[in-house]
Amino acid sequence: MTIKIPSRQIHLRFSQDIKLLLQRLAQKPLSIGDILAETSERGFSLVIALLVLPFLFPMPPGLTGPFGGACLLLSMQMMLGRRSPWLPKKISQYKFPRPFAQILLQNLQRVTKVLEKIARPRLMRLAEKPLVWRLNGFCISWLAVLLISPVPFTNPIPTIGILLLAVATIESDGLLMCFGYIFTVLTSLVFVLIGYLLWYAPSWLPAIFR
């Protein structure tokens, strides 16, 4: 069945790809490997975006480890300069359940509305450099590590950074990539501050409650 999407509603390649993909997943469960086989090089950013989107919305628990781990593996391959994605058989055979796709489809428009305002092809010479591909992989890898970390209530923060870089890669938006790098640095500082506060909290609490 062919699904037609009016061009006036969705303009970004990312929006078109992710919506069509989620509609297919809602009809018939697909594995991560199936999606990677169909999307080739673009699959890196597209699947990474699909893996982290749930962390923007209320979703069932237990996704952080497997989804964050798969995101980390893909982004590390980008960092190494690979253009053909690969995942271990156990991860690549994971099938997205229908409720997963349905929940994301219900909330997707809120994400695409924001992205369509900030993303477009810009600074394409910068965006398409091989070194920038590796740099994006490095930043996404680091943000995926922060996403997997056991710091409570912080999942949406690195998720936003990963989405910015994934969409910027798909749309060849060099300017948005630069904002993604700045966001990565700021996110790192936030986690350092949180870690500092958690580390010293036990020594401060007795003094506070005297």
C-alpha cells in the first residue's frame, strides 16, 4: 500500500522518512536490521533518530539500555568513518512493537513542527565533509553514553542533542550541526554539574539539616 503525504504539510526528508517508517511499523513490526537494509547510509541518522525519539515522550520503562546501546553502536561506526551500518544479530533482529510506533505517531507532529522551523540545507560544503561525519558520530556517541547513564530525569536532554545532529546530517544542515555541537558541550557541563552535586550531596546534607 502506498502512503501519500501532502508536501505542504511536511517538507523535511527526515519528517517524510520517519513518518513513513512509523506508519509501516504500525502496520507490520519490522526489525532494526530491516530498516538499516532499506535505508543504507541514511539509515545511520534515521535509525538513531528513531531509537531516541521515545525518550521525548512517556514510554514503557526498560528502553534506555537496548535503544541507547544500539544508538551508541551506530554512532561509533559513524565516528570510525563507516558508511554502511552494522549491528549484532541479537540487536538487528529486535522488532519494534506496534504500540511503540502508534505512540510515536501520535506525538510526532509536535517534533516535526519544531524541526521544520530550524532545519534546512545550509553550509552544505561543511555538512558533507567526511571529517564532519566522524565528528557527528563522536558527539552522538558521547550523548548516547549520557543517555544510558543512570542519572535520573535527564533522558530528554541528550536526546535533544542527538536529534539535532541526526536531523542536521540527513538535511545537510551545517549550521544546525554547529548548534548541535554547542548543545553537546552545554549538555556535558550540565551532567558534570549534576555529577558534582550528587557526589558531594552526602557531605552537605548533615550540615543542611542541623
